[in-house]
Amino acid sequence: MDLSIITVSWRVRDLARDNFSAIYKNTENIEFEVIAIDNDSRDGTVEMIAKEFPRVKLIANNYNAGFAKANNQGIGISQGRYVLLLNPDMRVLPGMLERMVKWMDERRDVGLAGCHLIKENGETVAQVRRYPGFSDQLAIVLKLPHIFPAILNSYLRKDFDYKKEGEVDSIRGSFFIIRREVIDKLGGLDERYFLWFEEVDYCRQVKNAGWKVIYTPEVQCIDLVGKSFGLLKRGKSQDYFRDSMIKYFEKWQPAWQALILKIVWPIGIALAVAGEKLKFKANAKT
């Protein structure tokens, strides 16, 4: 088996259908399997997959296991030489998975890779990040980028050239191809993260273990950018983000940094609420 494609779904029946259709339509010259893990969608996703895509190996959870744990369920039954974590709002283009497998075969020093993600209009999706640092994450918590956008330029790698291949700290988890030897050594994603930060955590583990994490423009994939995550209510998504950020800093950074981020988080919420009120008043006047 060349490639195992793992997709985690939550209330994205139509996106999942289009995702699987594109995979089977546009992939021919490699041996691959598709594994779908549904996190208790209750929207007909499970029934749709079972009826329309009988080749898909389906795991139907009776609860929302989160992104990391659900992907690990798929990894646990996967057989491919490479494992691709592919979000349901991604669209595979003709021949791209074959090219990605060939590229990985030629780069034995690469443990994990991401490709050139583009929107439907062809615009590049910026995905390369530096490892989260205390100053940039504190700025995010305090909503400072709304006032000083350039404050995150270094963290967001605004200088990165997406036309060129390069070794990076981390890549977007929506298209995340992992070498089997990496999984054999490191295991799957860290399940302490329910959502967010699991991909940068894994990138960091991979680099620490001696492999390279590479962005390559040799392959393109359409990214609908957050269509599935957009279904989360804002308050719930903020809770998941906060929880994962704190856990990341508790794992990788000095303890005092995680403590300060915990303390200032309510301040950030208060600032966000105040900003929304001011915006509402300004709109009301106009």
C-alpha cells in the first residue's frame, strides 16, 4: 500500500462527499486506501459514506473524539507507506497524490511534508509558521494584531516564498503527509490536544527526531480554508484554542509562560468584547 488517506469529519457531509469523489476520480497510478473517521456528526455523513463510497474504511464514533484522537484511530488501522491527513474541505487535483508519493520516495530525509495549498481562485494559502513563541501568542491573546498587524510577521513567515521548496518549522494540518517510519518511531498525534496545535506539536517532534519538515510547491491542492472549522461556534472554538495553546506551552516551553498566558486570557476576552461593542456603536452611528 503506497498511501493511506485519513479524513476526520464532523457535520460536513457534502464537503466529505466532494472530497472522496475528487480522490477516487483523480488518483489512478498508486495503491491507496481512504479511511474516514466521523466524530458523531448526526447529519447523514456516516450513511452517505457507507452508501456512496463502499471502498472507504469507515469508523463512526458515537462522540466527538477531537481531531488528534480521531486521526490516530485512522492511523491505527492504516497500511500505507505514507499517511496523509487530509481535511474534508480539501480537493485533490488530478495526479497530485501520485506526484506527492513519488516526491517522498525521492526524499528519504523528509519525515513530514506539506504542499502548495491554493484557494479555488488560485490564490496561495499562507500556511508556513514558526514555532509558537511566548511574545507572538501573548499578542494573539491580547488581540494586538488587530491594532498592529505587523506584530505577527515573523511568526507567520510573511517573508516566505511559496514558489520555492524549503525546510520549515511547521505546516498546515489540512494536508499533512507523514512517512511510515516516523509513525513507527513517534506514534500518532498527541491526544492532549482536542483541536489546534496538534500539527505544530507533531512537526516539532519530527524535527527533534532527526527528520526534515518540508514545504514543497511541486504539488498543489485546493483548500477551501476552514469550511469545516467554521461550523464551530466562536465561543467553543476559542475554548479549544485556549486549551490547546496552554497545553502546548506546558509541554514545550518554560512553566511561567503557560501560567502567564492562563492569567491574561480573560483580559483578552474582555478586550475582544469591548472591541465588538465599539464596532457595533460605530456601525449604528453610520
